[in-house]
Amino acid sequence: MHLLHSELSLSVILYLLERAEYMKKIKTGTMLKDKIMTTIFYEPSTRTKCSFQADMLRLGGSIIDINVDQSSVQKGETLEDTIRTVSCYSDAIVLRHPRKSAVTDAAKVTEIPIINAGDGVGEHPTQALLDLFTIKNELGLGSMTITMVGDLKNGRTVHSLAKLLTRFCGIRLIYISPKELSMPNDIVEYLNPFIEQRTDVSLEDAIKVTDVLYVTRIQKERETCEYEPYAITPELLKSAKKKMIVMHPLPRQSELPPDLDDDPRAAYFRQVENGLYMRMAILDYVVKKF
Ligand code: NCD
């Protein structure tokens, strides 16, 4: 089974949430003994690549990491040929690529499970699943207001999370971004039948009613214009609920100043740890399904 986007059924999502909880308890296992996972990242990564690699090792398997700067990609090999080749060596491929839909295209030439680790401005489904796992652990999955702040146009994590949230009831979304960086229309339309989405609320007003503040960085590598990021300061959080959380997929820039880190509502490093358990669950699921 491939994992290419976050349009998953509720039963698969609930299964993965339960399995991630289980992985959090056991921390290591032997479920993927003798299995090999290959990571191919055409864009930089710290958390996504390392957590997948740590997970494979924690589950008893082995890893191959293709360094695209040193591989036949430099001789002009196509993505498809690289995938065909690596498929002979692996039981799962984790792929990140700068082009939207590149991972979906790659999946067409292999039977081996492919996991989308981010495809340009497209999707980042494993991040969305770990985000959901974090929300569930921190607040439960009841009715709530989630405010997404920052670069909603280019930030693939918010695209995937927003889509995933359509499977749950009682979610209200507030989008806060520069006009030029607003949530793409196709996603707004996908969400429309399921979720109330608002764009007419200021950050100062939104913060008072927000349960999850999901902050993203301006994706400078994908934008030609310079934008002033929204800064989530301790001052701003004074008017937030006592029981709410601040999330961020990381890496952060000035939008999340480090003096926020000691606030118990700052959940972004707990979010990183949750990624480990959710990706263990995902790997185990896709490899076994195959
Ligand atoms: C995100 C990404 O790569 O999309 N990072 C991540 O995977 N945790 C967010 C970002 O780069 O801004």
C-alpha cells in the first residue's frame, strides 16, 4: 500500500492512531525484521528522514539512504528509473521531491510501498497523521477551533492536515496569512462540505478562541517576495486559553521565538516525538499491507 496523500478513510486513520499509541508504549519491536527501507530525499530534511530511519531501526529493519548528490541522479537518471532500481532492493521507499505530484508519479512504476515524505507544495501526509496524533494526545479529538497561521499557500503540512481533519466532526478552521499566501482554492473547496473555514478573523481575536494554533514558516525557497512573518510572542499567548496548544512542523524561524518554549502550551517538541511513534505505525502498516 502506498501513502501518497492524506485522503484516508476514517478506519485507516483510527487504526494508525491506535497503533501509534501502541508504538509509544513499546518503543522498539521486531515487526520489520529482515525488511529494508530506502529513503530518497531530493529536498532537505531533518525530522522526516531521521524519524523514518530511526523507526525502521527500532522495528528491527535496515535502511538504505540514497544521497541524490552522489547518485545517478547527477548523471541525469529520471525519478522513475531511480524508483524502479531501488524497488529491487527495498521493502518500502520514503520519497521527498520538490515537484507536486512527483511522488504519485513515482508510485506508478513500482509495487513497493511508497510513502510521500513531502512533494513540493503538495502534501505531507505523515506529518498530518503525527499532527493529528498530537492533537488527540494533548486535547482529544472533540469539537475545536484550529487556527492555521503563516504560509498556507506553500506549506504542504497545512494542506494535508486540513484534508485529514474532514474525517472528524466539530472542527472549525481559521486561516491567518498574507493574502498572497492564503490556503489554495482546491483545498478550501475540498473542505467546504465538511468544515467551517474562516479567513476574516485577526490573529488577536483568533487567539482567544483557539484550541490549536498551528504555526508555519514562510517557505522562502518557494516564494520570490519577502513577507513579514506573524510572530507568536509570549505577549500574544496571554490572551489565549489556558488549555490550548501551539504546534509547528518545524523548522521554525522568527515566527516562533525561543522564549515561548517554556510555556507548557508549546507542544512542538512533543509533536516531534509523536512523529517517531506515528511513523513507526505507518511503516509497519504499509510494509505489512504489501
Ligand atoms: C515541513 C516540510 O518539510 O514540509 N517540515 C517537516 O517535514 N517537519 C515544514 C517546513 O519545511 O516548513
